[in-house]
Amino acid sequence: MELLYASCVGILVTCGIYLLLRARTFPVVLGLTMLSYAVNLFLFSAGRLTINKAVVLGTGADYADPLPQALVLTAIVIGFAMTAFVVILAIRGRADLGNDHVDGHLVKSNSKEQK
Amino acid sequence: MIQHIASWPVLLPMLAAIILLLPPCGKSIPIRRVVSIVMSIITACVSVALLITVYKNGPIVYAIGDWQAPFGIVLVADLLSVLMVVLTSFLALTVALYSSVGDDEKGSFFHPLVHFLVLGVNGAFLTGDLFNLFVFFEVLLIASYALLMHAGDKHKTRAALQYVILNLIGSSVFLIALGILYGVLGTLNIADMSVKVSQLQGDDVFLAKIGGLLLLVVFALKGALLPLHLWLPNTYASAMPVVAALFAIMTKVGVYAMLRVYTVIFGENAGPLNHMAQPWLWGLAIATIVIGAIGVLAAQDLRKLTANLVVVSVGTLVALVAIQHVSATAALLYYLVHSTLVCAALFLLADLISHQRGKVADRLAPGRGVAQPVLLGACFIVAALAVVGMPPLSGFVGKVWILKTTLDSERALIFWPVYLIASFALLVALTRAGTSLFWERKHQDRDHPVEDNAKPMQVIAVIALLAGSPLMVIFGGPITEYMIAAATQLHDITLGINTVLKGGL
């Protein structure tokens, strides 16, 4: 299970970083999403991967560490809000700058080429 | 009520922001402005009250919901964190004053966002828990994203897009670092971590080292340390100047976090990991000073120049973090307060100057003269003298103190030349800026319309920020004592651990 889990996180991070390095906003947003999935999985594993343990403290002698689950929950919520913001900003950037490049090549150079 | 005072600097800005969103304030502009300023004043007063309480009675540990550390989240109000909180609240007050003559209505929700930003910054300073620090970072970041877009145009969208994406990546790295550290140490409470770090054995040491250095990447991004500083000049120069003035505190959040983490957790008592970030911090800080000074020399307008001044000040502060000694930390605190106030004042001045110079704005090129040369010129010369570190203002005291603390070690060989040449570069750049802004005129001056003149509120805000510099010299004795006390408290790690883990409300 550890191997599968670790490779999942690793592949997600690799894809995320590859996409982050793209020049256009949509792949970058996808990359951010992948990276945050990887981060959430990783945070979850910080409490050690165990099976057959009680979720809640007090119902048995053996229980899973509840704190990473709380951390993941917080991270998911914050990640959602931030992703929503960056999507809106990317749309705004597409409208304002006339293209979807992350470093916003100005429209002038394009229009000159067309002329 | 009074035992909850440690949580007020976090709760009051939140309350203020919510009130400002509700109907009477949401609809009427004058009411909104008055409420915002009044709430800023209350927050500032409460922060000062907290500072006095902590100074008299020692650090306050406030366990939120009465869940004791290390399991619950604690707010720790010690001399260092309350100093930062007072600085933030004061800066927010001046920004609220300055913006209340028109800047706040160029976009929506300016005042609530300012208070949300203060909530995040104050929370980040007060918290005693690393995950909580992450949450407050996100609070202040999302407020800053929206403030950056305030009165948006194309340049702002471009700068904001890069800033937001960079910070989102930073947040992911922060979470990975927290995951590693939690996996190894089993706790995220800063005091508890500093206990556990010294007991690490075997491979865990390397994991903790990876986690700690990943944290360094995050803090370097927030604080704009060399390879990760490229976002700063663009962002600060394209934000509205009043917003940039408020952002002057945000790089300091990064520096503060470095100071906390690498002094308390990975400091003297960290066993195999003691002072692990020191070489990195030292090298990068020196390089940051150099790059910042070059940026200052190359800047074409006053806002970009000030943004690069922020980079230089971050470099200086981080170099002092790297020394990890009580006297260095005390000098750092003095310089931090001074540089925040002066850089904020310079951003506001850039706004006033560019408003009065018409089309040339704040570009360092000959153009129309300013409408109020005496007032703005006097403010500029005070700010410039302070930021360069010429006597008799606070910059000079700070600089002498910094040079004195670095004198004993062999570091002086590297630090002194770099720092002094950088100061000289700043002097040259600011002299040139002042000359071209105030003296080089292209054509005969027409009369300025009266509405160009700075409004009284704006002048009050700028003077309030600038007054900090002479006051820090006049009351140099008690302020120096306070800084030394704060630094001693930070470096006394066992005392800190005992107050957080065994005390508590």
C-alpha cells in the first residue's frame, strides 16, 4: 500500500509541476489543482498509513491519528477558495491582456505581426 | 474580558470587516470611512494595551477554546509578537486615513479587505502553531490578492496573476513541509516542536531537515529573498500606492516567521539540526542586498525604487536573522520597525508626488513641478535620509547598531563592504530621484488647480508614518531596552517552552 500511495503522490506532483511550467493559464491552473491533490494525499499520510483502526478517539485502544485528517480538511477548503480565485483571475487576464499567457505578452506585438 | 486580550488583535479586525460589509456601512461612503477609521483606532489602542500588559506581566499564552497546548491551538503574545502587532495596527490606521479621501472608492470593498488583511497579519504574528500560521498566511494572502486588484487595470491583472500563482505554489510547498514535520515530530506547536526536534534520531533527522528547509523556501518567497524575490518589484509597483504601503508589512511576516522558526525550533537546542538554515540565510541575504541595491539604482520611477528598497531591507533583516544572537535580533527588530514605517511613507509620498506631476507621474524624468514643493520636498528628504541611514534619523541608529553587532565576528569582512556600498548606492539613487522629481522641470509651470493639493488626511497619514523615524531616535533609550528585552525573550528557548506548554490560560 505504501508503494502505491507514494507513487500516486509522486506522479501527481510530477504532472503538477510539469503543468505549472507551461506558459498558458489553463494548464497552470490544472497544475495547481494536481499539486494540491498531491499535497492533500501527502498530508493525510503524515499520520501514518494504517488499516483497521478506529477513526474516533475513545472507541478503542487503537485509533488513527485524527489531526492529519483535520489538516487535510482545512487544506482542501483553502485550496478550493484559492483555485476559484485563480480561475476568475485567469478569465479576467484573458479579457484584459487579450491572451492567456501567464506572463501576459502584450497584445501589441501580436497585432503588429498580423498587420 | 481582560484575560482574552491576547485574542483581540485578531478578533477586532474581523469584527470590523464584518461590520463594514453590513448595510449601513455597505451603502453609505462617509459612514463606511468613519467606521473603518474608528475600528482601526480601536484595534491600535487594544494592541498598545496588549503591549503594555505583556511588558509588565510577561508573555500571555491564550489557549483557544481552552484546549491546552500542544493539542489545542495557542496564541502566544510575547514582546516580539506584540511589537509586530502594534506596528501592523498602526500601519493599517494610517492606510485607512490616507485612503479615506478617494482611493478607497476606486474599487469595491477596500476597507473590509484592509481589515481582513490586518486579521491575517496579526494572527500570523500571534499564533504559536505552525499550521495555524499557514491558515493566517492564507487569510492575509487572499485579502492581498483582492487589494492588489483594487482599481484594476491591465498591469495589475498581469502582476496579480503572477503573484497569485506564485503564492499558491508557495502554499503547496508550505503544506508539504508541514506534512513532513508533523510526520516526524508528531506536533505542530512551535514550542513543542523545539522540544521534539532535539530528541530526533536516525533517518528522522534528515526528514526534519528537509521539512525545515522547505519551510525556508516558503518564507523566502513571502519575504522576497533572492531567488524568489522577482515578484516583488512588479507587484508593489503596480499595486495602488496606498495598498503597497500596507504590503510593506507583508514581507516582514516572512522575516518574522524565519526568525521564529530558525531561532526557536531549529535554533541552539536543536541537537543535530542546530542552526541548520544559517548558511543558506546568510548567503542569500547578502545576495539580496546586492540585487536590491542594483534594482534601486536601475529604477525608473519612485514606486519601483521604493519596492527595491523593500528588497534591500529584507536582505538586511535576513542577514541579521542568520547571525542568531541576542544583540543581532534586537538590532533586527529596531531596523524592522524603522524600515516598515519609512517604506510605507515613501509609497504614500510617491502617490502624492505622481498625482501632482500630471502625466509624468512618479517617473524620474523632467516634467511638471509639484504643486506643494515645500511640504512634499520636506517629507521626501526626511524619508530619504531615514531610509539611507544618514544622521540624525532612525536609519542611522539602526545602521550603526547593525554594523556594531556584525563587527565581532568574521562576518564583518563580507557584510560591512556589501552593506556600506549598498547604502552608498541608495544614497546616490535617492539623491538622483529627489533632484529629478523636484528640481528638473521641462516647461514653464502653469498654475496647479487647487484640487491637486494633498488633502489634510493624506498629509496626516504621511507625517504620522514619518514621525516614527525621529521619535525612534528621541526615545531611543526605552525603545532599545524594549528591543533587547524582546530579543532576549525570543532566544531564551526553555523559558518560551515552559510558558507555552506548562502555563496557558
